[in-house]
Amino acid sequence: MSEKDIKLGDEAPLFELESYNKGVIDLKEQIGDQKIVLIFSRYFGCPVCHLDLNTLLENKEKIREKGGKILYITQSGKDVANIYIQEKEIDFPVIPSTKDELYKEYGLGMMTPESVKQLRGKLKECKEQNIEHGEFEGWEQQGPGQFVIDENGEIIHACKGWLDVDAILEVL
């Protein structure tokens, strides 16, 4: 089965899922008030995802100041996710999904060649920050991604790959 190809101007695929920390998140109800920043991580134990999460947390106020609301998607299970939510004081919804659910709906399959190419540098950065690999959860080849959805429910930013906060801030 081929991946969906989400492009700028496409209507965002809707979902209604129970988050780990903020109740049921219905994307249809979220659309309209402000832009939505949809972050697809892999799982919390992934060191590069941990690195990207730290970057996201460092920049969440900038994203909010520019009118963005963060929704964070992960393949991690509830126990591991709750540890990170508490330790890092994550105050945006953390939503569980498998590779065959939201990741597939948003066209995120295997890591892109560009993401794989960036791994060595990212892992070096993880080592420098003493970020070690945690529990393996989810599909190890899963590609991360990020999307920004405008107030009309249209995709105005779509990126398959590791977190790029500057690109997100640019479209907000």
C-alpha cells in the first residue's frame, strides 16, 4: 500500500483520539481558533526524538506567541509517555498512534533518505547531551514529520523528517 502524499493546500485528515494527558482530542473541534502545529515523533525512547522534544519544549512559547497550538503524536505506550509528560512538564496534548493510524493518514512511512542522512549528526548531538536510547516502542523505521494546519483546516506546512522549528515559525 502506498503512502498518502499530503501537500500544501490539502485538507488536513481529521481524527478524534484519546490523548495521554488532555482527554479526547477532536481535530475538527480544534480547527478554527488558531493554527495547529502537528508534530509526529517516533517514540520517547528514540534519542533523536528526545533531542527534538527538548528543542520543541524550548520553543513552545515562541510557537504559541505566533498563534500555534501544539499537538504531539507518538508511538509510545501510556506508561513511558506519562513518565516524559511528568518529567518534562509537557502541557500540550500527547496523542498515541500506530504506524497504521495517524502516521499513515499523514503520509509518514519509512524515514526519508534525508532523515537517515541527518542521523549521524543528530546522534552525535545526543551523545554530547547525554541522551541515551530508551525503550524501543513502535516501528523502528518510522519517519517523523510535522504539519501546520491553518484556521480553515488546510495544510500550510508539510515536512517529512526531524523537527524544524524555524520552518514552523516561518509559516505561523
